[in-house]
Amino acid sequence: MPALVLLGAQWGDEGKGKATDLLGGSVDYVVRYQGGNNAGHTVVVGDQKYALHLLPSGILSPGCTPVIGNGVVVDPAVLLSELSGLNERGVDTSKLLLSGNAHLITPYNITVDKVTERFLGKRKIGTTGRGIGPTYADKINRVGIRVQDLYDESILMQKVEAALDVKNQLLTKLYNRRAIEAGQVVEELLGYAEQIKGYVADTTLILNKALDDDKVVLFEGGQGTLLDIDHGTYPFVTSSNPTAGGACTGAGVGPTKINRVIGILKAYTTRVGAGPFPTELFDEDGEALRRIGGERGVTTGRDRRCGWFDALIARYATRVNGLTDFFLTKLDVLTGWEQIPVCVAYEIDGKRVEELPYSQSDFHHAKPVYETLPGWSEDITKAKSFSDLPKNAQAYVKALEEMSGAPISAIGVGPGRDETIEINSFLS
Ligand code: IMP
């Protein structure tokens, strides 16, 4: 047993922290495999609430080794400030492992992210502005800076110069900005080198050995399936692969090692940033979901766009991730609605469609076809088992399960750590 992947089945912010809580002390390694400090996990331990952006949530469990895999992009300043913030609150962070192959988000990547968004104007992606996309672009263009480059000053200088070559032309000639000086960037990066050195490791080797030794390894996806660069609503996506395959490439572990892929699925839908969203609500129901669900970004503080549950998205997540289970979160937020619409199909140019369309234009034109399920008014936050739920809440969960194509193995019924109904154990 077991390597588990835990990932967002919608557009991110599904409440992954809940699932990590449920696995609690049973996990030996928690690995981030993609993304960077664009993610936001809120983890509650005792009466303490932690908002993590870059570090894997395992950093808060004493028995667990947190790992930042090769597929992650790392802003060293953010890494050090998240670590020192945790140290100040008494959290031991000394077990952290950081892949030497992970790419660094440099100051110029952040500048390029911001000026590009400004340049795009109305067509902007609505990025988090943390330099994520430009850093992955440098990686693919083979002008990226990796963690290991911090330990060879002359290589670092050559690489930074190469990376700035074209960027400075763009910055000065197109964006009307000042050129960035390679020497200054190198000096800043070298300032982080010694502080980070103790964490740098061959994480692929360590994780594969751990799996051979039957340790429990949890791969924690950032963002969500529909923000995936290949399988999401391109171009309104992030620049990495939050989908299950990303765990293999982003951590250096073969697909044959993965036993369980758990999709975190909110009982309704939210999205931040720009891009199509067929079930988005612009009325008081959308406002109520936002207010009751506390739908405001952990990383950016932006209000999330809210809408009803979309079964096509859930089915799609099952398909592209090979999901074995769902963890349904925030069911309690729906308490109080007399009727709850669920999107069961789209109408696209007069035709009924039951699978997520691959064509971007079709997705933009998709109109939701709703089926309405009866709601419930009873407080469900104290429910400990499925049978404790009101009949209509049970029927809502069962209907979602049937439409989504994988068993719902756990249900979040409130914000507290123990407000979860476990149906099938993720660790058996
Ligand atoms: P980027 O990842 O900063 O490049 O932003 C690209 C898109 O992904 C934007 O729409 C962001 O709002 C969205 N995004 C990035 N990270 C998250 C996340 O953790 N949750 C939800 N949306 C995210």
C-alpha cells in the first residue's frame, strides 16, 4: 500500500485540506507535484488555522515528511517566509525535502506575469500574478533556473543572462519597462542558496524507496482538473498538470505505483479568474453560495465565481484522472435551499450534449440543462454517518455519485476537522 493522489476535480478550491485532515497521521510523505505559490490550502490543526500556498500540507503533521517535487515552481523568498512563519508558530519544518530539479520563480518571471496580464487587458487570464506561467514557459523553453543552479555561481550567471536576453528586449521595447540586470538577480538568488541548502535532496530516489518500503505517500495536487494546461479550459488555465498524470512526472514516480486517485468535488461549483463557467450564477443564489461557503481566494483574496453542481465536469474529472473515489465537500453549504438545481447536460447550438465538449467554442456556448433535486433544511453538521443525513441530502449525494462515475467515499458536512462522514476508508 499505498500511493494516493488527491486532486481537485473542478476549478480548484474544492477544500483539499479536509481530505488531508481525514488522512491525518497515517501518511508518511506528502508531496506537491506541480504549481507553486498560486495554490492555497487552508489547514486547521486544533484551534490553529494555517494558510499554505507553497508548502505541502504534511508540513503540519509531526510524523510526516513534506516534499516539494521536481514539477513544482518555487519562489525561494516565499518558501523561506512560509517556513519562518511556521517556525514562529512552533511548527518544526526541518524534515522538508526540496527537489534539486524544481524550477525557481525568479523576480523577472513575476514581472513578466504582471506586465503580460496588463498588456492582455480584456483578454487577460486573471493569473495570481506570482510568476507561475512565465516560470513554466522558461522551463519548456530550456532557459529555466533550477534549485540546483544556486550551487554553481558561474552556471547560475550564464543561465540568468540567457533567460534575460529576450525578456529584456520585450520589457524595454514592447512593454516600455526598465531592463533587468542579471547581476542583481544572481545576487538575490545567491542570498537564498545557503538558507535552502539543507532541504535540497534527490526526492525521486527518496520517494521511490519509500514506496518500496510500503510507506504511505500522498501526492497533493494544487489547483484543479479544469485548470490543467492540457485538460482544462485552455487558455484560462494554470501552466502545469494538476491531473493525476502530473503526479508521476512531477514527482518522478511511475504510474504503476499509484493505487488510489481521489477527486475532491465541491457540492456546487466555483472558479477564480477568467474563463467559461456554464453553471455560473449572477443572482442571489450565487451571492448566497459565496457568502455561506466563504468563497474568497486563500491566495489572492478575490471573490470566487459561484454556480450549481455540474455533473459533466465531475464525469470528465473521473475520466481524465482515472478517479477511484470522490471526496464531496461543503455539502452543508446547500442546507436551506428548497430545490437544488444540478447541471446534467449542456445545450450547445440547440443540441443536448452529455459529455464535456473538447471544443473551446462549444464550451463557451454551452447552456446548462438542469434537473432539480429536493433540498433539506435540517442542520447536517453533526452527521457522523451517511444514514444520519436527511433523506433528501442522501438522495442528493447518491444522484451526484451516479452522475459522476466514481464512488463518493467521504463527505464534508462542516468546516471543522471532524465534520466529515467517512464512507470508505482511503487507506484500506
Ligand atoms: P496562474 O496559476 O497564476 O498562472 O493563474 C492561472 C489561472 O489559474 C487563473 O484563472 C487563476 O485564478 C487560476 N488559479 C491558480 N491557482 C489557483 C488555485 O489554487 N485555485 C483556483 N484557481 C487557481
